[in-house]
Amino acid sequence: MRLGVGAQGGSGVNSAQAVSGSLASNRASAAVQVVGGVFDSKAYLIGKVFADCNGNGVQDPEEPGVPGVRIYLEDGTYAVTDEQGKYSLYGLIPRLHVAKVDASTLPAGTRLEVLGNRNALDANSAFVDLTNGELHKTDFGLAGCPAGLREQIEARRQALKTPSEILQLSRTLFSENNTHLTATDARTAPASGAIQLPGAAPGPAGNTSPVAPLAMASGMAGITPFAGSPAPLGAVADPGGPYAPQAQGVPLPLNVPARAPLQEDSTALPTTVAVPATRAAAVDESDVADFRALRQKLRTEALEQKLPALDASVAFVNLSDGEVLGIAQTPVQVKGPLGTHFELTVNGTAVPRAQVGKMSSLEKTQVVAWEYIGVNLAPGRNRLAVRALDEFGTERGSAAITVLAPGELAHILIEAPPQAVADAATAVTVTIRLRDVNDLPVSARTPVTLSTTLGRWQRAAEAGSVDSGPSGNQVFVTGGALRLLLLPPAQPGKAELGATSGVVKATAAVEFTPNLRPLIGVGLVAGTLNLRNLSPSALQPAQSGDVFEREIRSVSRSFDGGKDDVGARTALFLKGKVLGSTLLTLAYDSDKPSDTTLFRDIQPDQFYPVYGDSSARGFDAQSTGKLYVMVQNGTNYVLYGDYSTQSDNPARQLTQYARALNGGKGHWQFGSLAVDGFASDTSSTQSVIEFRANGTSGPFQLDLRGVTNSQQ
């Protein structure tokens, strides 16, 4: 197939069939999408957010750009500025738009200033006039440079560990397979998420890749995360919403340095000091593989120093009655009167004298102490008894204690908060505990595989605790417990956490609720009035390519015999907290083109892919219809827009009804009871055709009556 310069864009179907006399082959067909490439009529928007220290309205060389600031358009499309404060959006409809800065992502103590007449006296927003194929620039400036601003900007830059667009694009250019997977029906696409560059490796929604795709849960329309108040890092660490650790009250940083590993409290069981893979060669984990053994070793070395404080009664020195040991082997220190020797038994079995590694005595206090090395214990309760005998075999005293020793791993406990905020940035603390059949901690170094249906375990490079590889998330738990970080998803939902070690498995549920933020709104009302003296019959009809921007079509009317016409358009986007604990997401466009690809469906390589910035781009409240409404309280929600009827509920595995629709959908859950419903006005119906088995794989004749488009 050849395409010339005059080829019209759009989709078409090419078919081929071989015919020889009365014989004919089957007819093969292929759908072809013709696109304009980099010479597209769509428009481009670039710009920057900078600190206007001298107030002259332009960025001077010494004035820094501000990273982590989110800029919204009236359709829910947004961009998050890169480390230089730059941003860009592509594939925009050439018409009037409005760009607005999300004030919650600005540095603390700052405000914007009016830079031009297109701000319309509102420094937080600006009209954007786009024409066909235009590269338009819209900047925003902070008013002055208050104290501490440069420190905040530097902190945001340090939090950005994002490769440039050129590097991310090169992954596609040099990859073996750079094809894109697209949904067969646009209505199955998520309403909220982030745009991924071609070739960009999927990563957590934290700081590994700010263009990581955000997966949807159960076909439910998503909620991008937002902060309840301005945050230190703005939207740096999260392409789907600003960094908001205060939303959960967890004062843990997103990135935990290796020198400050997550540990249990000093009164609890010690945990593993995990080492990032890049530093594995520098630290020998075997030296710190068992903290309890190390502690007991230190106690043994200090036995001589303890003698002056010991009396001559028969007793155990380093063990106490009812103590829980970390491993099933331990040194045993005993003491008694000078001039005696000891007999030690474990569960009635004598410990040979060959295991005595040290004998110490002190004439001043008339005390003698022995240390038995490597005394083996049985899993569970162990009775240790010691007798002190003089040289004639006469017992001079005795003592007995019971200690608990762990056995093999029997079950795993996962401790996680029942609810957390789905902000894709605030780390949730999860504790993994290993227990034996007697519910004792298993302190031996044990490999554990982690899993989660929502969110992402933090990587070793981020938290120094989890190694993420092709086989899954692997950790080593030492001391019987380990605390980890889980990065939440961007969309609310119920996550199932899993931990597996061999045949032992455990699960726990965490309900991620929407992150409530202050209400933000961006919109416009536009109108046109054409008054002509010429009769329409004297004018040649204009084509769609003859104009500089898309005309208002949906709401328009002609009068005076066609000489005059008037049109109007309203578009708005709202998102934020209403009625106390409810999150509202709304988008409406009275003149939304039905033949236009939504921003969520745009492949970045369809346009010129490098605009001199590495900003993150995303979308919210996008739907094929003119109206999108989502009202959510916890995990309960009601929406009007695009959705999929398919559910991942195991109870509906045999009763699935998979359709991509535009209409209303709701979900309500109370305890173990969940109710889902949907409604849509559609002219299409589902047809199920059953074929009688005949021992072959076909061909089979389809009943196409009532089918209007055989391609679907």
C-alpha cells in the first residue's frame, strides 16, 4: 500500500482475495489508520513556572524554575513541571483553552503574579489561544523570591530522579519490539492516569519514573491523588498528584536513606538491616544476619567482667525463666560457689563437659562461673537445670529455668493499617512477622516473597529494603520481623497483600480511600457572533482545513437567511472535597468533538516527541461523552461516563458481563456485602452464537443479521 501527500487521515479497511477461474480464496482484510505524523493539525502548548525575583515579568538567568507544579487544562489534562520548571502538552484541539495552576503544588509561602492580559487579572490561570499546528507558549511566574524559596526548589530538584525524554525515548528506538498495545474500545480506558513515554519502563508512582502508567482497579474510574494542603515537594514525586505525607499522619519520608533503615522499636524484635543491591558488595550481610546471636555473643565476651557483681548462689547468668530465644541454639552461663563443678541438663539430657568453653572464678567473692557453648534446644519449651557439686559429689545447690526456642516457620503475620490514602506517594508501613507452630518468632534469616494487587513495594534503591526483580519482590527477614514501605496506588480500591515463604502463605487487606483535596475549578465560556452582508449562496462552502482553529459546532444557530450565525461553548473541570468527606470529579464540554482522540489515548510518538523538557503529563475525568461525573465516599462511588462492566470479584467469575459503555455506574459496599449496578442507553446488543462441535477448528458460518459493523 502506498500513501501520497494528499491522503486523507482516518481509518480504512483494505481487503484482498485471490481468484482463478471459478475458484476463489477467502477474503483477507486489514484496518489501516492514517495519521498526519509530526505535521499534524493538532496544537502544542509549552511553558514554564519560574520565580520572578525582580518582578520584571520575564525569567532572568539567575531566576530559577520551579519543579513539581501542576498545570490543568479545562478538560482535566495536566502537566507537572520538570526540574527546570518547564512543561509541555501535545495533541491539543486548536481552539481556545484555559490553563490553571494548582495552587496546592506551589512552594509554601508563595503566590503567582499577573504576567499579561491573557491572565485576565487572575495570576493562577491564563487563556491559551491555539491554532492549527501552533506551538504556543504560556508561562507563570511567582511574585518575588521569599526567604527559603531556593531551598524548597533545591529540595524538589533533589527529589526528581527522572531521565530526560530523550533517554526515555531511546529505549524505544533501540528496543527489539516497540509496538504499542491499545484498547479495542476507547470506553475501556481509564478516566484518570499518566501518559507514558514510548519505551519508558513501568515503575512505581513515586520518584522512579514520573510518567509511570497508573493502573485502574476493577474497571472503576480512577481518582488521581491530591494533597489536603500545600506540600513541600508539590507534585514532584507523583505524576498523578502531589506528595502528601500529612494525609495519613505518617511522618515517614518517601525515600528512606540506607543509613536509617526501618526497624522495630528497641523493645521489640530486631529486624534486618537491608542493603540496596548496588551496595551489596560493600556490606557483608552475614555479619549482621542474626542480631540476637550477636547480642548473646557480646554478653559472653563480658562474662569475666560480670564476676565481681555475682554472688555464690547457684543460678543461670545469661538466661532468665520464660525467655524467648531467637534461635534454637544458645550459650549457657551458670554460676555457683567456688570449689564446685556443674552438671547441666536440657530436657533431662546431660550436656557433655566437652561443650564448656570458658571457666572463670574470683577468690574475692568465692564465685565460679562456667560457659557452655552451642547448647542445642528443641522447638518450643525447654527445661534447663544445673547442679553444683563439690569434689565429693555432694550437691551444693541447683537451679532450673524454662526457655522458649523457635522451630521451623509455620505461619506468617502481615500487619498493615486497615485503611490508607490512595495518593500514590505516601508510604504505608507494613510489618511482616514470622512465627512457628508455638507462635514464637522465627529469627533465622528467611526469604519471603511479597505481592500486592494495588500499589507497589518500595524498591531497594528507594528504601533499602526490597529487591524487585523478574521473580517478584524478594526480602530476607531476620529476627522474626521486618517493616517495609508500600507505595499506595493513585486510585482507591481494596488491595490484597501477600507474603509467601515456601509453602507458608499469608494475606491481608488494605482499603485505599480517595485523597480529599481542596476544590479546584478551571473552565471557560466562549461565544462567537458572525454578521455578514453577503448571501450564503454567493460563498463557497469552507472546508475543515480552511480555518485556523476548530469552530464551535454543537451549540450554534443561523438566522437572517443564513447571513448571520451565533455559537457558544462551555467547558469546565472540577475536582475536590465536598460535603465533608466526599470527593467530586466533574468535567463537561458542550462542544466536545466526537471524532477526536482523547488525551488519554494519545501515543506520544505520534507527535514531535522532544520539547526540551522532561515534565510528567496526565489526564483526569476523560470520557467519550460530553459529561463526566464521579462522586466518591471511601470505596463507594457513583459515576457517569465511560466504564467497563467487567469485575474482578471472584464471586462473579461465572457471571461476568463484559461491555464497554457510556452511562451510569455505582458501587456500594457494607462489610462483606457489595452491590454494583450500571445503566446505559445503547443501540447495540450482545449476541451469543453457539456452534456444534464437529471435530474441526472451522471455518464456521456466523449469523451476521443485525450486525452493522463486522469489524467489531
